[in-house]
Amino acid sequence: VTNSVIFGYHRSHELASLQQLDLSSGISKNLISLPTPSMLQVASTTFDESSGLFFYTTNNNQLYRDIWVYDTANDEKKLLFENARVGDLAISSAVHDLWGVRHEGGIATLIVSPYPYHELLPVITFSLGDELFNLSIDKTGTKLAAILKRSSGQQSLITADLGSILDGSEFKYHIISSSGTPENPSWSSDCNFIYWNAYTNGVSNIYRYSFNDESIKAVSHCLTGLFKPIEISPDSLFAFEFTTDGFVPVLLENEPAVYLPAINYLGQKVLDKDPQVFDWVLPNAETVSNPLEYKKEKNYNGLANLKFQSIVPVVSGFQNQVVFGLLTHVSDPMLHHDFIMEFGFSPLHETPSYPSFHIRFKYDYMQKFYIELSHHGPEFFDLFNSRKRGMLGSKLRLNYTHYWLYDNPQKIKQTMALTFYRDVEFINDNLVRVSQPDFGVFVTNINSKNLRKSIGSSDYEHGSDIFLTVALYGTNFDAPHYAANAYLEFGNFSTWLLHHNVVHVKFSGGYLIDNENLVQARFYLGGFGNRGIDNAEIRQFRKVFRFPGLPIYSLDTDRFLKLLIENDFPPVRFGNLAIGNQFINHMDFAIYSQGMVTKNSVLGNYWIDVGAQLDIKLKHWYNLESTFSMGIAKAWSDKITDWEWFLSLKLLKD
């Protein structure tokens, strides 16, 4: 790592990574992939030059941060602290102690992990509203430079003595500068200077503080902004320059700038005209205006905080009927308890005649367990589509979801559902007649996903997912009949040829322990799946039971093997293509082909199809989204040939 800089790297077309830039050759190389970056800061990082250990954080945009270490000499990485909630890392190269800041409950705490990093020890907890960040430790390991932001809004570059901090003394610090919102301090190799960037003249430039004469001098005059300065040698600095192409590494002379003009702030003009604005400052976060308004902290009770979120009249559908009803939503703010009930009546006497009373109820507990009950349940999208969702009969479902692992980007989730059906005639969008009107189904599904995308993508670009589903069917409790099936899906995403050009390969297969008295347990395949007006997934052809080119659910079998090969072309984006506040955001286009082998199918056992789908993303009034899709496919088997097409409008986001 001699004469090189290591940093978190996040740009269009590429997954975030740790990169090492050779300052002599200008050649940059990937060290390791960096999952879950934040958009601008990417990750919190620090480097121990004496040991060659590079520390960095993951889960930088969601969940609790983990701390990892990368050994640059041996090209190995290791998880140090999981769910540490610590960022703003800094290292003492003299004694190798790792420092950082933990945020919990709105409170910032200075943390240290002594070498060899077995524990994280809290050192100082700051007052509510005060923030400490951008830590930097000098090479002697005795002094700390950091940015302190007070609840009043003042942001200052400070220095403090680490020995006093570790002794448990009162946190005493010296303010170097509060001008221009200082950020990103770093030390010189001889510990006589501190460098930082600040917006003192309106643009972020590099400044230098000398401990010898306590002077502050501007080192740069940049029109677009310089950030994160590091001393490379006594006469040169490394920094990132902001450009239209993002942040670009640059080297600059470690000399005072010849010229650094100020700009006229609009805020300063307002202050000059109306000086009383200066007194419009935020009160201290710990100031209590009226103690009587505050209650003693107590445990949260979801049931005690239930409130009506909405009670609205609705027009819905059921088969060919129009349903007039009421939709009620009751929940607590934390969604520990979430009730939704819709009931309605069909007064128009449509033909054919169906039951006139409809109800749908769902209770969700902690986003983990839910109970769902429907009786001729209303379905809004039945108003617009010929293929109906509304199911004749009653359904009671108990569902439980458990995450075995939730550590972005990898998640391992299992769902278990027990469903009872009564007086049911059809399933699968009312296209498959059941053999028994009353039956039960137990389904468990476990899936593992590790999928990532880069800036500029419209879908996943890297990684894989796997699904395993097992289902048990039973009916006729006096003389029971049983059937069981299982199916497996494995998919992989990767890029090739062009930026954001994605190849998706998916293998799936299923097997049924058959029972002719339970035809609903068989596998039914075919179709795109998209309705004319829809709220389901856009690219439904990826689903395990979809086979475009055939009518939907037209092929039934007791076992199958299927391979999907799909190419998703780079999205085509539009700048200002709009009519009023209705924008065309971008278009996605995919081509694909599937091969399938089935058994005991009357339509044929050897299949292949070829298809294409175009999706046009629309933005409405800046924050609403819909998708207009169209697709066409043709299928061939050893017995028949068929084809199909569709047009569909997907409401709201995918």
C-alpha cells in the first residue's frame, strides 16, 4: 500500500467496493466488494498504516452497522463486531486502538476498542442534540481531531487529548475553527498541522491549521469543491474533487492559495438587512419548555394506542359484480397490531348471479403473524379484468414469517401458512375446477436472497436467490385424502457485454405425490400472468408456474423441470419527456427463452418458448408511479404450437 490510497468506491454501473489507487501510476484496483453502501459517504473507513489493517463498516444505509477489518497484506477480511451501530472510525497507529461513534436512541457516544479488538467500550456520552463525527487521531496516538456539532447548529473543528478522555476526565476540547461548516479533518505526518475542508468562501476548499503559530490558511481555490484531504508528503495533499462525473481523486500542492475570493451569501444579505434574524436560533435540545407536558417513560403498549386510520366507502368487484362497501383500517403507530376489514354488497343483480354479501378481514401482528378471513372476498381489480381473482367460497389463512438471517444484502426467510377452504369451486384465477369443495393446505417456503444492484440499474444485477416450497393437501376428514408436492427454484443474476445488461438464469423443478381426488395439488403452468389493470409484479414471466406462449394455467402436470434464460437490456432513460406533470421515466426491455420437460401432460411433455417484454415506467405528479407493459411469446411442444400477447397497466410502484 506504499504511495497509494484506499477508499470506499461507489459509482454508476459498478457494485460498491474498496479500491486501492496507486498515486504513481494512477491505476486503481478493486480489493473487496462492499455491500450496503451509503450514497455519498459509502462507508466509514480508517487505515492502520503500521499493521496494514483497513477497517470499514457495512450496513451503511439500513439496519445496524457491522465493523469489518481487511488485511491488505494477506487479502483477507474478518467481521469484528456485528450490529455494533458504530461509525466515524479512526485508528491510533501508535497503540492500534480503534475509535468510533455509536448512535443509539438519538444519543452519540464515543467508543474505543483496545487492540486486539475483543470489545467496544463506551468512553463519553454526549448531550442530546450534540454530535461528534469525522474522527481523526494523530500518529502519536495522543490527540484527537473531530467535528463537533452542537444542538444550536454550530459546527466546529476541535482537538482533544486522548489521555484525558481515557482517564475519564471531563471532556475538554479546543476549537480550531467554526467557519464554513468544517468537515473531514486529518493530521500531518509530523502532527504539526491539521487539514480539513470547509465552505468558508461558499465552495468547499481545503484549509490548514498550524500548531506552531496557530494560523489558518487556505490551501486551495477550487470552483466545484474539494473534500477529505490527506497529507501524502510535506509538499502534497490528496483530496476528492466534486465534478459532474462524481468525486474524482486529485493531488494538490501543500501551499497557501494565492487567491481565494469570497462569495455573497443571500443569507448574509438578509442578516445585514434584518439583524434580528440572528436571534432566530434553535433552542437547546435539552431545554424543557414545560415539564408538565412530559410524561415518565414507560413500555409501549400497541393495543392501548390503536386508532382508526381510515374508514372510507369503496367500490370494488367480485367476478362480474360491482361491490359497494366500506373499508376500515385500524392500527397502532408501530404496527404491532394492524386490522383491515372490507365488507360490501352487490345490489345490481348482474348475470350470472353470485352471492351478494362479501367480506374480507385481516389482522397482522408485528409484521410476523397474520390471520386472514374472506367470504366471497371483494377484489378491486375484478372490475377491470376478464381473468378474475375473486374466489367463490370461504377462506381462512394463518400465516407466520420468520427471518433466519436479515443482514443486507443477504436474507433467509421462512413462511408457513395453513389455509382452510370451504365451498370452493375454482382456484387459480377461477380457471381450474377443484375436485373437493372443502380442503386444507399447509405450505412452508424457505428462501435465501443475496442480490445487489449498482447505481443506474432498474433491477437486480448480481447475486442469486433460491426458493424451496413444500405443500401438503388434505380433504374429506371422514375418509381423508392427501397429496403433497414440492418445488425448487434457483436464480442467478450477472452482467455481461454492456453496463446494466443483465443475464438472468433460473432453474426450477417440481414433483407431486399424486392423488386423483385432489386435482388442486397438481402443477398448473402457462401464461404471462399480467392482467390488463394490475397491482402484481411486472415481470411475472419469471415465476415458477409461468410459461408465456401457452394460455395461463392450461398445462397441468405432476412433475416438471424448467430452465429460463433471460437478457435484460440496459434501461433507456428520458430527461424531460412529459405531458404536464406526467413523465416517462425510463423503459426496460427483456428477451427470454424457456425450456421445460413435463410428465403426463396431455398438451405435450417437451416444451420451449421465446418471448419479449417491454415495460415503460411512468411518473405522475413527481411521486406516483405506474408501469405500462406489453409482451409477446410463442411456445412449441412435441404436440402443439401456441402464442399469446398482452397489454397491462401496473398501478403504483412495483
